[in-house]
Amino acid sequence: MTTQSLQVVILAAGQGKRMHSRLPKVLHPLAGRPMLLHVLDSARRLAPTRLAVVIGHGGEAVASRLEAPDVVWAMQDQQLGTGHAVMQAMPLLEKSGVVLVLYGDVPRIATGTLRSLFDAAAEGALALLTQEADDPKGYGRIVRDAAGRVARIVEERDATEAERAIREVNTGIVAAPFAKLEAWLAGLTNENVQREYYLTDIVAAAVAEGYPVAVRRPQSPTECLGVNSKRELARLERLVQLDRANALLEAGVTLADPARVDIRGELSCGKDVSIDVNCVFEGRVALGHGVTVGAHCVLRDVTVGEGTEIRPFSLLEGAEVGANARIGPYARIRPGTTLADEVHVGNFVEVKASTLGRASKANHLAYVGDATVGRDVNIGAGTITCNYDGAAKHRTVIEDDVHIGSDVQLVAPVTVGKGATIGAGTTVFRDAPAGELTVNDKSQVTKPGWKRPVRRK
């Protein structure tokens, strides 16, 4: 086992013109997170002593957006090639150990693949990651000598017809001892079609001095796919989502269709969880044992207790839901909400910054905002908490065992006492006493002979 230290350089200075976007390419989201963060995650699993990212186009936005205190940033003001980019990072590194070079637009690279490169370089080799491509167009080709040893890498623009027919291609990911990499970079020239300093030219330099070149292959044929366009980003999104869906299936989660689920954050599931089609999970979501999520739901930063059913077309964000609750269909649970065990929130009900106690129900067409609701409360259809006076939000308190009829307005700040009943159509603008019926005085009048107006033709 090697005792050498590892340092990682990630190249993220490209403009990404084919993305047709003002957003720097490495900040485009993949599975809900900037692409570059996926590369950083893979690198961090190797516990590097130094993590350097080379930025250029939109560099300030990249550094400020990621807020990564363990990263040192190197600026490449002029885009003069991959070799030139690595040169910008070298002064920020320790002058020892192994340097691993990655790319901010190759986000699915596996940690195991990177470890194999590190191990080879630590044993005294220039380690290259190559793979066989059915269509090698656009990639640098691996040129081997008569004995089958790597001789050099030729970029497609500089390749002959025979070289372009080679199917073994360079992924661009390399690892080398710091001292050797520093010397090889110093000898690079830009004598090529692009007039750039190619990192790949270090291979010919290593061969020329008889330094060993070790080839490694990726664990998966798709993990080295890069992103240069929205089409390629969409392809990787589906690959990432399928990876995550397969991991859920392996863990025992039931997915109605693995191709129609999107996990754009962290999703943890207990046993016997079932997820229907077209559900989206963002941020951190935790589903307890036996939770069912109906079709077309969105859950963002939510914890859901055991046995709870989330019915179709519901949106939950920034909330905690207890066990054996029933949410939806078409329910919206907004941030700051806590729903206790056995709560029912039905169709076209919105709950915001509120707590609902055990077994309380708002089954249809209600708005509960900035409210504290006790146990065993029934909130009738059309009920709303009037929590905003135009300048400030106010709180409504509904104590245990309250029954609220349909079409009630609760004008906050107001308290409805324990066991109270509020009659249908009542506007409650003063505290309602416990155990009493509160209604507004009303009268019903019938006018004999009244004629409904008729529109003139």
C-alpha cells in the first residue's frame, strides 16, 4: 500500500460555447447540483492533501457559487490548452507526492477508477486513463509502438488518416509524480494546429526518457463521458438518474418505472417504500418504512414518517410529516410545516409554516398559514387563516378537538379554544371561547315575486 500523498487538479476554465448559456459550463446542474461538485465529490473520497481547481471563463461565479473552503483556485486568463491550464495550478501545490488531473465537465468519473490511477503513479509511472470507443471522433488517439507500448497521444486535428482510425482514445485524465509532471510541463511547446500547450504531449516526453507509462481503464464504459452541449448534459442526467434508480431497487425500494424518477439530491428510504412515476426528489428527503409516494409528486427537503401515504400531484418542501399520515392528492405543504402522526391534508389544501397535531384533518380546499393546530381538529372546506394584514404575518392558534365548519375565515391573531365549534360561513376576528359554538348573526330572507334580471338582446 502506497504512503505517497495525493493532490488533485481539476480543469474547469472552459467557456462552453456549445452550451449557448451565460452560465459557466461547470455550473450547469446535473442531478440538481453543479456539475463540478460531482467531480469534487469523487476527488474528495480519495482524501487529497490539496485540491486545486483551474477556472477561467466566469471564474468568480464558479468560486463564489461553490463556497468550497478546501479548494484553492487557480486562474487561467488565456485559454492556451490543457497543459497551460495545469501549469497555472502547479505553484499552488506541494512539491511532492502524486498529482491527479481531472476535468470539471466529466462528472461521472468513479472513485475506484481514480484510485487505480493514483496507485500506478505512486509506484513510479505516468498513469493514463484510456478506453476503446466505437466512435473515436473528437478524442485524442493512443499511438502504440510495434511492441504494443504507448508511444504518444495525437490530437484528432493533428492526426493522420491512419491515426484517426485508432479506436483507443485518451480520456484526458492522468496521474504522475509531482516532480516528473513539473519537468514535462516545462518542456511543452505549442507547435500544433491549435497553437496550444497540450497536456497529452507529456506522454511522448515520458517515453523519450524511458519513464514507464501505465494504462488504466474506467470501471464503466460511460463514466468518462464529458459535457460540451445541452444534449450531452441531458444524456448524462439520464445516466445518473438510472444509476440512482438502480441503487434504490437494489436497496428494496419499489419503483413503478426506474426511467421515470428524478433524484436531485439525497434520498434515503426505509423498507417497503413505493414510488410511482414522474416523482422528483430534491435536497435531502427521508422516507420511512412503508411510505408510498403517488405519481407526479415533488418532495424537497422533507422527512416522512412510517406508513404515510402521499397521493398524486402533491408538492412538499421544507416540512416534517409524521407516521400514518395522508397527504393529497393535489396538496401543497410549504416550508416550516410540521404534520404529526395520522394527520390528513387533502386535495387543494395548502399548509405553510404551521403545525398540525395528531389526527387533525383538513380534507379539502383550505389554507392553513402561520397556525398552531392541536390534536383531533377538523378544518372544513373553504376555511382560511387570514394571516397577513398587509404589513406583517400573524399567528392563528386552534386548540385540541376544535371543529371548524366550511367557509370560515380566521382573522389572525386569534385563538380558538379547546373543544370549540365554529359554524359554517363564520368570520372569526376575536378569540372563540373553549367548548362553545361561535357563529356570526345571520338571517335568511326570501323575497316573493322577485325576478331575475334578463340581458337585453
